[in-house]
Amino acid sequence: MPETTQRHARPAAGHMVAVAWLVLGVCVSQAALDRTRYIGLDEVRPDMVGYCLTVYRGQTVEKFGLRVLSVVPNWEPGRDAILVV
């Protein structure tokens, strides 16, 4: 694999892990969410698209897109996961 590909692959994997942990946290607190504003885990389907907002450095909020690959029930005991890319 060329060196440039390896440099870019690691940040993408890190983003995916960060989003997965974020989604796990959201799923745990899903009962407290306003169902008129947020969709439930049972409504999430592969190929849905969305976006996340994050801060990489400083205080500038940056937006990046994502696509749902899969919903994994019981990723950990009592926790589901949404895999995105």
C-alpha cells in the first residue's frame, strides 16, 4: 500500500470509531430523547445518509457526511451499534 494511502486510512478509521462510540452513547440514552425530533434505532436502515458535527482543532465546528452500513443489535450486552462510513 502506498504511504499516502496509509496516512489517510488511519484518520478515516478513527472517525468511524469515534462515531460508533457516539452512536452507542446516543442509543443508551435513547429513552430520554424527544421522539418527535429524533428517529429511533428501529428506524435506522443501511444506506441512510446523514452528517456529524465535530471540532478537530480549536473551536471551529466542522461537518462531515456519513452513510449507514449496518445496525448491529447487542454489539455489547445491552447496547446496539450503528456502523457508518
